[in-house]
Amino acid sequence: ADGKRLASVVIDDSHTIVLWDWKKGEKLSIARGSKDKIFVVKMNPYVPDKLITAGIKHMKFWRKAGGGLIGRKGYIGTLGKNDTMMCAVYGWTEEM
């Protein structure tokens, strides 16, 4: 990441995700996360407007869009079922 942003997950029923400018203490984006607990928030080190969240049987890829975040579900394997995720990592390129 660029070192200017911080992502947090609120302890609420929606596990709300907030993207911050931590130096200014300002919210940049906010979005409902998941009904299931989120254990992982990983900022993209190459594209600071993108991040991953993961947790109980889910993974989601997010991008900043104005004051919100747009998320797309991620799937592992061919059956479309995810296990509980405890970590995430980006590859050497954005496509990975």
C-alpha cells in the first residue's frame, strides 16, 4: 500500500469496512462488508484503491469508488464454495 491509507472493520452486524486517510483522520470510503465475520483486510500494495477482505466462508475484492467501495465475491476452486479464510496475499502483478 502507499502508507497513506488504513482499512478497518467495524464490529457491527454488517462488518462495515472503512478506508481512512490515517494522517488526517478522515474517512475516504465506507461500505457494508459481510454478514459473516471478517478476519482479513489486505490492501493492494500496487493499487492503493483496491483491497481484499476475507473471513468465515467468504472472500471479497474491493475497489474505491467515490465515497464508497464496490465489492466482488471471490471464489476458490470449481464448486463455488469457500472455506474460512485466515490470510490473503497479493502476487507480483495486479492480475495475481
